[in-house]
Amino acid sequence: MTETLRFTGTDSFSDESDSALSEESLPFQTSIWEILKKQVRLYTMGESSSLPKETVKELFSSICFLTDLGAAPKGKEQPLKLKNMNAEELFERGKKRAEWEVRRGKRLWKTACMSAPKISNRSLFDTLQGIGAFWKQYDVRFFAHQIPCYIDYQLMNPVPESLSGICYLNEYLHCLLIENRFLLHFDVERIEKLLQVVEPDYQELLINLTEPVMIQALGLSILKKEPYALDLSPQEQKQLQLYLQALSEKEMRQVLSDAVLWLCRLLKIEGHDDYAYFLKTAEDAFPRLNAACSAKELQNLFPHIA
């Protein structure tokens, strides 16, 4: 049986309220409850103050999300002086910001669809198609923290779980566009050939298409070779092995970092976000590189595909 709650403004949801209320004054908290009472009335169109407890908690989470969003600076804006604002102002500001983010998200999504690699992968296709339904299902008024679509395609670097709602989706699309732009530097046939070696069932599996290309390009960049062929010959694999095995872990990390910078310069990738994203990928790849080098099995990480 579903538990219902007759909302009076005195019920507590402490497990949901940390982000928006932890450092605020009692008057601010009280105004949050007033917003919740208003939202309950709007949600039920004034017909009832009784709702399932789960629904009330979702309404409350949405209020916290929008209040946080209203307090967050946009772009180069200066942080707000929160002591000069009440919860209602932040909530209304957050709704407008969320609506702005939705418009921005639609542009990101359309660009992601147009720039998607011409490579067959079910999870990427299904995810982009699913995000298309988000714009009709997303509810800024009552459930702005939710993400009403399936996102199956894995990024090289996952979006932080601390993000919710349209903020999560826009960050996902932003990262996906970074990956799409990177793949556009390479010939599709070469990418597919590499993927067939790395994961023959890449078309059906929930894998990331960019990471194998990035790792292979970094291997070539360490050798100061152009990455476009996406192939390391047995001689190059041996050369890379001899070079890396003589390095300490600290030196190897620096070599990876230098390879990212060299690769970005070669491909004329100038965006700071792009560089930081690729650097994070390289840092995450270090344990695999170190293990493969120690085992003298670099060919598994940097395969010969020609």
C-alpha cells in the first residue's frame, strides 16, 4: 500500500535537504517549506493536500535542485550574495536558469547528433534517440532534478553523479561533443579497423568508441609520430616498450601528459575543456599502461591493425 502524506509544512525530509538547506538560516528553511506547500497545491491543482510521500519527496528534491541552480553563477557571473536573497527568489531564478539550460541543451543535442561518428553502435544511436524524448518529458515545474530518458552510451570520463536534471544531461552532451570532435580528426575506416581489433562486437556492446582511438593516438604521440593511421607496427611497439620500461612511474605519468599536449597541438585542439578532458583520460589510462609495460604486453594496449 502506498504511503500518503497530508502536507502541513512540518514534515521532515532531512536525507534530501542537505544541498540546499545545510548552511541556511531557519527563515530560509521555513520559506523552502512554504514553496513546497505551494508546489503541492499546484501539483494537485488545489484539489488535495494529500500525496504519496514519495511524490512529495520528489517535489522537495526538485525545489532543492532549482534553489541550488538559482544560487549558482552562470558563466562568468559573480557568485550571488545569498544573504540578500530569499528562497522564493532563488527558486524562481532557478526555474528561469533551468529553462535557459533546456534551450542550451537542445542546441547541444542537435550538434551531437550531427557530429556523431558515422560508425554503427547501438548504444550511441539509442542514447541520442532517447535524449530526443527528454525535451518533451522533462518537467521544470515539478521534477526538475529528474532525467526522464535512458543514457546507455558510456563516455570516456563519466559525468559526476552530483549533477542532476538538465545540468547532468548538458554536461553529458558537452563531453560527448568533445569526443565527437576528436573522432572527426580520423578516417572512419581506420577507426572501424581499430575497433574491430580491440572489440569485434563494438557495434552491439555498451562501449565507448573514442577511448581506443585516444589511447592509440597517445601511443603514437609518445613516439612523436602522426596519429592518423591509428596503427603501431611491431617495430614501433618494441620501440615504445624500450622507452617506457626505463621510466619511473612519475616519469611515465609526465610522458603521458606531454603526449596529450603534443597531440592537441598537432590536431589543433585549442579548447581548454577538450584538453582537460583528454588529460583526465590519459591519467585514468596510466594503470593499464604501467601494467602492460611491466608485463611487456604493450601490443595489447597499442595493437597493430594494418
